[in-house]
Amino acid sequence: MALLTVRMIDRRRLRAPLDHRGILIEPAGPELRAALERNSAAGADRVRILDTTVGSLRESLRRTLELEGPLVLSGHQAEFFHAGVFAKTVVTEALARRVGGRAVFLTVDSDVVKNDRLAVPQITTGGLRRVEVATPGVRTAFPRESQPRVSREHWLEFFTRVASLLDHYDQSLLRAFSDGWLDTDETSLDFCDAMARGRAATEQALGVRDVHEIRMSRLCETQVFRAFAAHLLLHAERFARDYNAAQQAFRSRHRIRVTNRPVPPLATRDGRIELPFWIGRPGEPRRRLFVHPRGDALELLAGDDAVGALLRPRLERFKTHEQPWELQSEGWQLRPRALALSGFARLLLADLFIHGIGGAKYDEMTEDFTARFFGERPRPMGCVTATLRLPLPTHGVSRDQIIAARRQSRDIVYNPQRYLPDAPADLLQQRAELIRQATELRAARSSDRAKRRTLFNETRRSNALLLQSDPWRAAELGRQLQTLEEQWRIDHVARDREYFYALHVTGTMAELADALRSNLENN
């Protein structure tokens, strides 16, 4: 039986909620539940990969990972993510529980570290400011799975520093998270292990239970992943063609002019074909994977550098991928890039995949290239996010207020008569006469540029004299603008939705979790 593959998501709704405690679940809860129930019972499909089927590979992968029942999958990079990302976990767990399935969080530890600092808002006597706390031991050029272990003492110092900045620390989730993070007898900590402990502790505090974590690095060690990668290597030319056709169709549908959006096209040069994988070794920067077919051999390259060759007969049968490839035994690691990751997860693991906004947008292309290349779309997806603000002081300054204040601050220089009710009458009369002459000169379309320049300069001098009659008025407008811009800056710091979710008040996060569950059931 073919999978139910009706595209459910309304792309127009894929925007982060503006309001505090705003929720986005797209499509609505009943549609997500129905899609999950239908697809989890759809049975094995007949899409071929190597000498087997996608259905057989899904069963094999689940046995390897010891997972049973309908799987609802979400995930994120291994980083200090915001409440909108945590919302996916809440919905994933609630959906899985509803159908007697399993919630899975995929930790993408194969991505490079995007930020080596944690932003923390601090209330001071001078106002609100954002403090960037350095994360210990980070090497930003390397994937999270290759990061060095960091001493427990350094992490304790890190969380102590963060707690000292947070005005509402005692009410926040940070205590539970940091306690979980440090809950080990090890003297040096692996970031992903510690993150898993911290996240589990906060999930427990919020009533989110039985979320199973899988890491991308672990998936890439499985026989099924090697088979998936081998299938793309064996059919690299056709895959690159279908992938790029999907990329071009996406750009055309959404009128995108930038060549590299939503992702760059795969390159083909000198017989070398790019595939959507990273390849690298621990301690070295990752590079893009190219394959160069040479008869029965497939030469693999990391960028321009050859790393080894694989024989076609060695790749064509699923059974031969029980053991790592030779180049993997030599330390080379193969990791999927964004769309290949989604394609693999949705074809071979998940019954329903819960994305955030960015992933839900670009996965439209994933559905396209999998349909072109495999002849079938992957299992369905939904989109979940939320907006949560920290309990920080704000001034409520609007963008319109800033625009109006900037306009006034500039306008007083060119039209001081509008702002100086007690200006000398003779100066006002002089300016009015100069404006009258300039207007008449323009109406007559005079080519006397010298006269026009003279009138312009005299009008500027007249404006300057008017401003000198009340110099405090211009300064007052300048101060008002400066105050509003500072208040706008503080509001921007206070209203940022990207703060780490464990910085939020525990009760507020619990209310968000309850609202997500209710929204899932009632909408």
C-alpha cells in the first residue's frame, strides 16, 4: 500500500507567533493525529533501495535502535535552543502517547557549532542588557560530535555565571537543567551526553516523559544508513539531477532569485558529482562529498582530495553493509546534510516528522526530490513552534514611535517654523519670502541655477537663525529620539524569543506545555 502523501502544511501559516505564549501547530492537531494513525498502519511500501525495500529497511533500523510502535520524530542541533524548539518535544510526546507510539528526539550532533556563547539578559541599575557568556571548550569549526570533553569544574563555573546574571534564577528551569547536566561522576563531560541529561531533567519537571534520544552520529553507524548512502553513490548522476530539479522547482514556485536558496544545488565538474553529505575525520574540518565513477569503482573525494574508492559490487547488496566501509575504518565519517538528513529520517525511520518553521519550509524540496528519485514521497510532517518571553521589564515602544521621532529630529532642521511657536516674526517672514521666491522659480522652470543655489543657501541660513532663537528645542527632540531608541533597544533585548528555554520560569514553561497539549487536542 502506498503511503498517504497529501501535503498538509499551509506554507502561508509558517510564521513565528508574535505574541507571548503564541503557538503554531500546522496542520491542526486532529489532522496530525489522523495522518499519524493512517501512516503508522500503512504497512511496508515497495520503494526499492539496493536489493531490498524501504519497508524492510525501516524494520531493520527499528530493530537496530530497539524502537517499536508508531514513531513521532523531532530534533534539533545539539545547542542551547529556545522554547519554540522545546515545543516540538512536547507535541511529539503527546502525539506518540495518543497512538501508543514512541516519541524520538534526534540530536543532530553532526553539525558544526554555530555559537560559542549563551545570551543571558541581565537587569542592572543602568537598565537591561544582554550578556554573552562564553561556552567552555568550543571549537566552532568542528561538529559537535568532535568537540573536546570539558572538565566538570568549567561547566560548574559556566552555570554559576549564568545563574548570577538571571534575576529570576530561583524560579527558572535552569536549576533543574544544570543539575541534570552535572549529574555524573565523570570529571570531564561530553557536551551531547550532558545536554541529554539536562534536557531529560527539564522534561521530567514539565511532565514530558518517555522521549527517546537518538544521535545523528549513531544513525550514521547503522547498516541501514550505509545502504542509503550507497544507493545514492551508485546512482549519483541521476540523484544530483533530481535533487537540482527539485531545487530549481522550489525556487520557481516561490520566486526565489538567490541561487543557493533553500540550499545550494549539487555541483558536477570533471566527472565528479557532489552528493548532499559531509565527509571528514575527527580533528579536521568537514568537507563536501564528491563521487567520481570510474567503471566498477567509485572514487570518493572530500572536496578536491581523494579519500578512497568503493567497488560497485561491494555496495549493491544490503547484506554487505553489515560492517563499516574500509574508508570508515580509516577514520572517515560520512554525515548527511540538511535535506539528506530529512529524507533519510522521513523515509526510513519516522511515521510523522515534526519540524520547526525553517525545516518545514525547506522540506518541501525534500518531498520533491524523494518523489523524483525514489518514486514516492516520505512519511508526512508537521510544523510546531511557540513564542515565549522572559519576565523582563519593557517600555512598550513601537516602531512607529521611533520612525516619527526620527522624522521630527530631521524635520526641525529643514522646517524649524513647525516646532518654534515663539520664533521671531521677522525671521519667519524672511524665510517665508525665500520659500515663495524659490517656489516661483521652480514653477517657471528657470534655468538660472545660480539664483536657485543662492535661494537654497539663504533658506538654510534662515533655518539656522530660527533654530538659534530656541536652541533647546532641537536638543529636546534629539534627546527624545535618543531615549526612545534606547528604550527600543531594551525592549528588543527583553522580547527576544530566542533565549535558551531553561532560562524561563518553570511555571511559565509548564503553562506553555499544557497549552500545546490542549491546542493539539482541541484544534
